[in-house]
Amino acid sequence: MGKIQKNKQFDKKTQNSHTDSRIMTRKDGKEAICKLVDDFARNESQYMSKKFQETETRDRFIDPFFTALGWDFYQTSTAKQFWDVHREFSQRVNSTTKKPDYAFRIKEGPKYREKFFVEAKAPWVDLSGNDPVFQAKRYAFSSHGKTPIVILTDFQTLKVYNGLEKPVYENPLQGLIKGFDLEYHAYPDTWDTIWDVFSKEAVAGGSITQLIGKIGKNTKSLDDEFLADISEWRETLARNVALRNKDLSVDHINEAVQRILDRLIFIRNLEDREIESENSLLSILEVKETIYPHLIPLFRNLDAEYNGLLFKEHFSESISVDDKTIKEIIKKLCYPLSPYQFDVIEPEILGRIYERFLGSKIRLTENHQAKVEAKPEVRHAGGVYYTPQYIVDYIVENTVGIKLKGKSPEEIQSIKICDPACGPGKFGNGSFHRIPAA
């Protein structure tokens, strides 16, 4: 009986601690942090050992750290789409394509929006090293400015980065925010500063927006950076294909280069979203020579799996491509050289990039050398203009939304939606996202 009563008391205490996390005050948070700091200081040698892993660090220190800031980790009676914190647990060992460990969210209007990411490590990992810093900043950069703040922490150290700029692997200090490069023993004395920016209360009040500050005039956005990269890859690949395949017409060179790049980028999307095996592209580079032909079996497997036009047998599979050229493109698409985390990049952004990408074409010189230049109609118009998202939303709501109004799920299933112009698929994607709200 005594044991049962004790367990009931424990359950009640645990339940209360979960409830307290939702109403944590600044003072309560500081008391909790002081206990965590004291624990780490008394057992530092144990926690710095390689036997103390990331999962243990998150459970013992990082989750409680953010609980002390008023974030709720135990919304067990609430649907996941309404949680304050999304934690990533399905991580593969030594994965380079995993999602951020934490995404902290605030309700704004009818939607919950991610405000900052957290990447966690075990205390023995050097957080000033190129690898962990670059990995963390890739998440923030790939959000296209929507979630540019990322915290890298193992509790012993906490570093905060502004990821608006394209991260440079060799520059771990890039984007480090002054005043938020802290060691654990400084947490109690700087608690007010930490609370005023990263508590749920402060974030709901707009603290993250203030932390980001003004965007520099020379700061390029995600779509500008990615467009510049794929344009460079296109030109490099086009020159090589034109040089090694003298019998190809300019139209065939355009089509072949486009098909190859589309396939590689699509595969990277599948990898980062954990739909296909991680590093399926990168592993092909282990072949010492004739790399491109070794990609063809991968294309055939994906054709059988997805049965779409992209991986159907195509004349581009029989052309000659230099090993160095294809190797460099794949390496720059994959971690650790790539700054792009494709499962974080929104499909609308990729569509916008694709729309701008189609504004140029490959031209052949008299001696069969390839050059990429803007299409005449785009050059005369002063560039490519894409449809803003708010216009897409308006049109979808006043076409698809009206069509769905008052219909049952069964009736909705019989509706067919077509966008004849298609382009990058903005209206198709917008329609897809509108249907669940019907």
C-alpha cells in the first residue's frame, strides 16, 4: 500500500512538473537552471566522457534548459501540429541528412510558425569545429529567412547563429551573434538576457525578429544563391557535354543538361526527406572512373519506383560526361560541401528557382562551344517575374476553395484540378494544400 501511495505521489509530482513547464516564470526558470549548472559542474568529467551521448544530453540537460524557458515538451493530449516544440527522434547513426533536433514554434493567427532551431550535440563534441557549425547553419539558411536563428548547444556551451547568409564551411564564426557565445557556468548570471530572447513568452512577443535585425543590402537570399549555383553547374555541364558530344544539337544539349540536373536535385530531395537511402549519390563517387554511367542503374531503379517522366529512359543516359564535371556537381549538392538542406527548403522556393532558371538557355558558338544566356523575351522584359504567394493563395481560394465548399470528403475525391500552364507548379501545390482545409 505504501509503495502504491509513493508511486501515486511520484506520478502527481511528475504531472505537476509538466504543468509547471507551461507556466514557468523567469524566477522559476533561473532556479531550475542553477540546479542544472550545479549538476554539470559536480559531474563534469562524467558528462564530458564519450560514453555520455547526445540522447542522454538532451534528456538530462537540453530539454530541461528549454523547459526552464517556458517551453512545453509534454503536450501529450494535444495533436502534434499544435505542439510548441517538434523534436526529431528518427535519426540515423552518423546521418548527414537528419532534420534539426528541435524546432520551436509559436501560434500566429491560425498557423504555428517555427521561430528558431536547435541542434544538439554531446558535451565532448567541439562546437567551434567546422562540421557542427555548418550543419546547424544549413537548417537556418535553408528556411529562406523564415527561421534564420539556430542554436548549437551541448549544454556545456551555447552558441547562437543568424543563418540568413549562405554558410561557408571554412568560416565557423560567420553569423555568430555577439553576446550569445556562452559557457554553462555563465547561464545564471546571463539568465535575464537568455530569457528576454528565447523564453516562450519573449518569442511570442517578437524577440526573435528583433534578434535577427536588419538584413544587409549585400545579403543574398536562398533562391538567389541556389539559382547562382545551379546556373554555374548548368554552364559547366553544358560546356563539357558540347565538347565531348560534337554530334548533339543545341536543343539536345539543352534537354540533356536539364534532365541530368533535374534528376540529381530530385534525388537529393528524396535523400534529405528520408524517402530514399542517404548518400545514394555520394556513394557513386567512390568509383574511380566513368562515374556518369554508374548513375544509370540508380536512374532505372527510381524509374521503376516512381514511374514518372523524370527517370524514363532518355538519350542523355548515353552521352559522354567528364568524371571531374559530374563529380564536382554531386559533391556540391551533398553534405559537407552543400549548404542546402532540402527537407527544410519549401517546395514553393524550389518552384520559384526553377521558374527563374527557365529564363535562360544554352547557345552554341560556331566551334560548338556552349554558352548560357537569357532568353530574348526574358532579356527584353528585364528578367523573370514570378507570381507572389499571396496571389496564388487568392486565386486558389476563389477557384478551388469555392469548388470544395460544402462538399463531403467523398465528393471531394471525385474533383479533378488542372493547371494547364503548370510552370513550376505553384497553383497545383497551392491546390493540394487547400484540400485538407475543406
